Amino acid sequence: MAKKLVMAFLTAQGAKSSMTVDEPKEGLAEAEVRAVMESIITENIFNTSKGDLAEIKSAQIITTTEEILI
């Protein structure tokens, strides 16, 4: 089973931009994710083609399973 954390932001122009982190630690709390996302916005550390990250849209952990057939 694979897990990934998907953090979605809105840019200053209103476009959606997201980042994915593979295998986030177990027991990750909303407060931890929110703090990191706010820091990413405040420090403006990523350049995107859609503009500066300006607002938190969402964050979710997605779990996937694989079923090998052959």
C-alpha cells in the first residue's frame, strides 16, 4: 500500500497548484501540514508558472493499493 500527501494551493491569480510528497510519516496531523503549507506561502520558496502561491486550498493523504495480475 502506497501513501502520498497532496497539498493544494491557490495562486495569486486564482489558479490551482499542488505538490505531492511520497510516503508521509504516520500520524501526520492537520496542524503540522497547515504550518508547512503556510510557511511555503509566506517564504515564497517555489516558483510556479501559474503565479505565486497565495492560499491553502486543501491537503489530503491518498492511499493506493496495487493488484499484480501477471
